[in-house]
Amino acid sequence: MSAGVVETTRRRESARARAVATALLVAAIAMFALTLSYGDFQISLPDVVRSLLGQPTPPGVDYIMHDLRLPRASVSVLAGLAFGLAGAIFQQLLRNPLASPDVIGVSQGATTAAVVAVLVLGVEGGIVAAVALAGALVTALVIYALSWRKGVGGYRFILVGIGIGTVLTSITSYILTRSDVKVAAEAMIWLTGSVSGRTWPQIVPLAVAVLILAPMALTLGRVLTGMQLGDDLATAFGVRVQRSRFALLITAVGLAGMATSAAGPIAFVAFMSGPIAVRLVGGGRPVLIQAALVGALLVLVSDFIGSHLLGSRQFPVGVVTGVIGAPYLLWLLATANRSGRGG
Amino acid sequence: MLTAGLVVIAAALAGAALLSLAVGARDVPFGTVLHALVNPDPDSTEHLIITQSRLPRTIVGLLAGAAFGLAGAVIQGVTRNPLADPGILGVNAGAGLFIVVAISLLGITNLTGYVWFGFLGAAITSVLVYTVGSIGRGGATPVKLALAGAAVTAALTSFTTAVLITDVDAFDQFRFWQVGSLAGRGTDIAVQSLPFLVVGALLAFYSARALNALALGDDVATSFGQNVLVARLIAAGAVVLLCGTATSMAGPLVFIGLVIPHIARSITGPDHRWLLPYSMLLAPLLLLIADVIGRVVARPGEVQVGIVTAIIGAPIFVALARRERLAEL
């Protein structure tokens, strides 16, 4: 009898998880199409599809599609997916909603490296992206090494990460106060996150990374269900805790670092996507796919608002993500979970 | 044993305060410092430096440090989250946004003017965070509070960035507040802040026993006769007053509020009746030492205290985090 109830509940939960994922996917595709079609120069949806398929289109459409809108929409989707996935992995692996890469120092590693490269060393172009990625990876490895003590405990990792992140933030603030105000103001736009004016050479590495790392993360993510029980129980169930944790973390750092190097640390996407997905799905199961899709949708919607709906001035996407994502998360916090888990 | 520890820390704090008066772009002998405090001579440059510049700065450091330390210990107790810093109630984001608005839209350009906007923003935001965090099932549970705080911070920070991107002059002012500094603060700021800090500290110490009960979980706390809702509300009120005031005085130096309670807990254990006074004395100690170091390393200029606290605080924090006991809360 009770086994039947458990079975029914489980089936209902996974049906809901699938429904949420499907709805998010549809919404993200619709937003992607809208981003390609809408602008000062309207492109009809049939023309969008024709241009994507390489068929003949009215004059100007191919240029706007391939050189302006498609890069922008692609980097939005890819960075959103990567940040959402990375954030959810961190939060679920470390069992703390505050433990996203933008809170525990990984994103700060990327930004500090980039700020030093641009404002102190005067580097430009693609090298900045490489430096940012290296910054994220080195920071993550330093945090991992410093928190190693017969294994890496969840809280220890987060605390060490916050400590390292604070130092990095301070270094960034210090450099900003020492630089010319115009240069510092430009740096702040990158620090907030922006997807405008990206070129294919900047996007392709991110695309490759997402294609390789996202399936890896989802496969490795299966162990999360076991790990959420706690290290001891997970070990008892045969999950190789340390090795799986390390592999997942490195995958997540790779995703966050690549996304940061392409679009800047788009504010709060990594932090918010996971909790939003958890509340949409309910039931306390790992929600990596849903979190990734929430991330993509959040970046697409935010960039659309930032570039079309705020008057004559265009705002970088990172300015908007917090404004629309956070109230939505608050609303979910207040309402969506009344029947589910209290936390 | 713990009492003796408090006395030692208080003595060290007095020493740090004396150092903060004596050391700077121009070093002043300790004898002259004492003389300037007891019997100031308006014609002596050294006396003027001490009474007009270093004394207010040291007082602001003492007050802000104590407030951050106390607020940090209380907020970690209320949210039962060792990662919670006093900024989790949205205090920094609220203060930051209001200060930016004051600078950019109202054209206020001096610190004494926008300190009050900072305080107002901190207060409004933390009430908002607490309200949103309490809606729905179970009231203000630790996870909901932490998420609500981080989410409100995200939203307000985005607004702040939006203003800063469109207004380079406001950004120019704001970047110096945001770093966190004690330089240029006058006695008037300290005097006007004092009532808020005193009330906040009283509320914090009053909550100590309740925080001990809350640490055992809401159900156990209730069975001990503790009204969980009221206890959380009082403690949150203390954090708002302490952290809001300190942030508007010295900028967002939350790292102190995060780190110091962990250091204090490693000495006192989890009992808030000891944890709170230790945090209150250790935090200004770290802040004043950091401020003195910041004045020495880049003479005749100085490095803002926010940067120094991060650079000397982080290694201590990391070392502590590696100890087993810290992870438990």
C-alpha cells in the first residue's frame, strides 16, 4: 500500500519535472526566435528560418542575422545554459543555495584576472577571455586545494571559497579606484555582463565547451541524488563521493569560466537559476536540466528587455538579470512552495 | 577562562586604538598622543592631526567594527547558516542603491549627506527581505531568509549598476564608498550613529539566550517556551540597526561580520552569551589593525581598510575553515 503511494508520488514528480523542462525549452526557443526577429529592422519569422537554413532572403537580412543577432542570441543561450547548469551543480553538490560560483569566488577569479589583464597589463581581445578562463580554473583549484583535508567537506569548500572570493573582489575594487574613471566605468560594464557585439571567434569556444561539458555534467549529475543524502550515506550507497564531487566541480567551473570569458559574469544568473528551477519542479530532486534552461531563458529575456524596452538607452544584460530574475525568485519563494517542501 | 580572554582582547583593542592614533602619514609619539587627548593644544599640528582626523577615524572604526562583529554573530545564529553575513538581509545593497540615488539624482556629494540615505536604504531593504522571507509556509526559515536576502541583493545591485552605468560622476564617488574606508569620517557621524548602535547592541545581547535555543531547531526552541517568531524578529532588528548604521558609516565591510563570528566561535564554542561579546571586541580589533596597516604600506597615501581587511582576514579565515570545528553550526 505505502509502496504504491511512494511509486505514485514519484511518478507524479517526474512527470512534473518533465513538464517544467518542456515548458522552459519551448519558452527559450520562442525567446530565441523573438531575439532574432525583433529590432530596428524587423525580420519576419519565415525569413529568420530561411536565413538560418541558408536559403535566399531579402537584402540586408543575412547580414543582420549572421553578423548581429545570431551571435548575440547564441551567446545569450550558451552563457545562460552554462551559468544555470554550473550554479545548480554547485548549489546541489554543496547543499547550500548560497554556494553558486558567483558567491564562492570562482566567478570573481575570472573577473579579477580579466580586470588585471585589461586595466593593469593593457591586454586586449581574445587573450582577455583566455585569461578569464584561466582565472576561474586557478581560483577553483586553489579553493579545492586549500579546503582539502582528508577529503573536501562541503562547508569547508564554501567558506574557503568565500574567503578567496573576498580577496579577489577587493583587488578588483582597488584596481577600479586606482584607474581612470572612464576606463573603470567601461570595465564595470564587462563586470556586469554583456552579450552585445560578440563575434563568432568569441562564441565558438563557448559553444564547444557547452557541447562537451553539459552532457558530462548531466551524466555525472546522476550521483547528485545520492550525494544529497550526505557524504556518509552516499558512501554507504557506493557513490565515490570525492572523485565524483571533484569531476562535477571541475565541469561546473569549466562551464562558468567559459561563459564568463565570453559574456562577463552575467550578474546572478548562476545564483538564481537553481533555486528558481527547484521551486518550479518541487519535490527536492536535482534539477540540472531545468536550471540550465532557466538560465538560458533568463539571459534571453533580460537581454531583450535591456536592449529594446528601456527607452532609447541600451543596458547590458547583466543589469537586467537581477531586476527580473530576483523578483520572480522572491515570488516563487513566497507562493509556489506552500504545498511542497518548506525550505 | 573566557572572561580572561575578553580582558586580553579588550587590552589588545586599547593598544590598537592607540596605534591608530599614533601611526599614519606622519607618526606621532605615544606621549604626544596622550597629551593631545588630555590637553589639546590648538597651535600644534600634531595635536590637530590627532584630534581632528585620527580620533574621529578611530572612534568610527571602533563603533563600526563592533557593530559588524555583533551583527555577523547574530545573523549567523538567526539564519543558522555559517555563510550568512550581515549583508544577507540586503543591508549593503539597500544602502548602496540609496547612496547612488542620493549622489546621482539628488546631487549630494559629501559623505555626511549621504550617510543618512545609506541608513534609510539599509533599513527599508532589510524590512523588505524579512517580510518576503517570512511569507508562506513555516515563516522565516533559514533557507528562505538566505535566499530572499540574496535575491533582493541581486535586484537592488542591478538597479545600482543601471544608475552607475548612465552616470559616470556618481560611479566616481560610489567606487570609493564601495571599497570600504574609515578615512575622512568626522566625529559628527560617530555621534549621530551612536543611539542606533546602542539600541542595536542591547537588542543583540537580549537575543543571546534565544539564539542559543534557535540553534537547536525551531521545534526544540518552541518546546523550551521560546516564541520563535518574536526571537527572530528582535534579532533581525538588531542586525538592521547595527549593520545598517555601520555600513553607512564605513562602507560595506561585511567580510568582518562574516569572519569574526567564526574566529570567535572557535574560542568560545556555540554559546551566544560568550560569542556575542567576543565578536563585538574582536571585530574592531581586526578593523583598526587593518586600518593602521593600510596607512603604513602606501605612505604617504593609503590603502582603504576594506581591502586590507580582506587581505589579512581571508588567510585567517581560510586557516580556520580548515579546522574541523568550524563547519558545525
